[in-house]
Amino acid sequence: MLNSEKTIIGLRDENNELRNRLSKLASDRLTYENTDITDLSDEIRPSKVTEKMSELYDNQWTSAFEEMKANRVDDEEAIGVLLKIVMETNEVCKVMVSSHYQKLKEACIWFDSSPADVENKEKIKIFKTGKISIEMKQDIKHIWRESSKKVLKQVIPIIRRTVAEKFGIPLLQMTRTPLYMKECAELCWMMHIQEKPMHLDVSVPDRDGNTIFDTEKFRSYTKTGQHVAFVVWPALYLFEGGSLLKKGVAQGL
């Protein structure tokens, strides 16, 4: 084979490799943190989390509510406790998942660094600001998400204890309420290991000091009305500022 032919073949191979790399980069940019692109094989995709949210309210919430009533807790107080449990659990999961991601990212950046980089001020600046390539972010996100799934069973007891300590009643000594807390922990953990964390919202619009019942955000509990007496269950969004996936529940006034 002539040298010119070898050169042409070599250039063609390099061109194909470059095109493949550019194609992958374009794909990474398209899918990275794009919540509109869903992996239908993912068992914890947002649509599945939404289903679990509905099941939690219909089943474990109802069971825990009945248990509290049996323990002479009045309806509104029981509703308030159960709402606080899911919202406190959400905050605990948010902190734990974020901490897990940051530690993993730091480890990956340092692992990817040479000894000289460790002493390099620019490298340290990049490390602190988190400005890394999309490809590395994708890899870190994948490792973080898969590892987060695997440790779920181990972290649930920690989450439950952390949340229980915020209450003045022995929640974990009850029979049905601990199961509700377990399901809350699992659900909220899954919400926070999405490409963008899903969002729970209990805020109520206010006009001239009066609460407004937003029918786009909440459905009625046992009473309808133009105003809100209290929130029963949070609304679920794809992410903060994103699309509403499931209406919350509120008592009308």
C-alpha cells in the first residue's frame, strides 16, 4: 500500500473517531440534566415516583392517620404531624443526598488529577467552583445515582431516627406510623437522586392576609372553599419551578 493511501485511511479513521466523539458530546449536552428526556427502563423515573406518592397517601398515610386517632390525637393535629413528617423527611434526604454527591464529586476530581495538579492553583479553583466537563459530570452523576440506590436500605433507619427526634411524641414506638415514615424516606430519597431533584410544595397563595385555595395546585380534602384552612398533603413538581405532577390536598374554608 502506498504511503498516500495509508495517510488517507489514517485521516479517514481520525475523522470518524472525531465525529463519534462530537456526536457523543452533543448527546451528553442534550441529555445532561434534561428532565424532558426519560429513560423508560428506569424504575425510579419521575412518573414512577409520582405513582408511589399517590400510593403513600392512599395507603400508609391513611393507616398512620387512623393509628393516631386511635391514640386520641384529634384529626387536624394528626394531619399536621403526618405532613410535618413527610416535609422533614424531604429536607433530611435533600441534605444527605447533596452531601453524598459533593463528596463523590470531590473524590472523582482529585482521583482524576495528577500530583502536579494538586499543587496547581487553577486546578484548586476548578475543584472549588465545580467547573468540570460534561462528560465527567455525567460519569459522576451515574456513579452517584447508582450508589444512592444501593445504600437506600441502609440509610432509611438513619433518616427515620433523624426525623423522629424532631417530634415530642414517640413515633417509632407506634405500629403503623413507622411504616409511613419508612415509605416517606424511600420516596423522598428517590426524589432527590433524579437529574434535577423533584420538589414538594405546601405553600398557599395569600391575598390581603387571606389564604387562597389554588385549585390548580390542590384538591379538596373533606371541605371545599375559596380559602385554605390547612394543608393535608404536598403538591409534587418535576423540579422546583417545573411542571406539576400531582396535586396536593388541602382543607377548604
